[in-house]
Amino acid sequence: MIKRFKQSQKFRVIVGPACFYATAKQIRNGVGDFMTCNAATQKALETLEFQRSGGYQNAGVLAFSTGLAGTWEGLAVQLNIAG
């Protein structure tokens, strides 16, 4: 079972050269009108939640992940939990 972040959890999001802050709820609902960016950030959030829920081997280490970077929908995305 995937443990979801609270709706109010804040993230620092970097998509290509753009950087902004958004909550988990905002990411899930879409952060703008660029559909590819919305899909990429949503997939990054889902991947981080899956990773932290123990969805990979060595889950003990990954459960403490505070962010990730990767390419989704052809866009470079970095997602970090904001303190």
C-alpha cells in the first residue's frame, strides 16, 4: 500500500529552468495549464510516495528519501520535500 503525503505537504518543484513551491494537493490537481508539466510533476510525486512506502528493494534506505530527480513526460523534474 502506498502511503500518500498529506494534502498540505509542501514541495520545492523544479521543472527544467522553472522553480516553484507547491503542496501535494496542488500537484495532484495540476500546477498550471501545461498538461505535460502537470503529468510530469504528478508522476514524480507518485514515484516519491511509492519509494517512501517501501515499493523498491532496500526500502529501509529509500523510506527516508526527501526528494528525487528524474525525467517524466520528457521533462527534467526535481521534487524535494520543503521544510
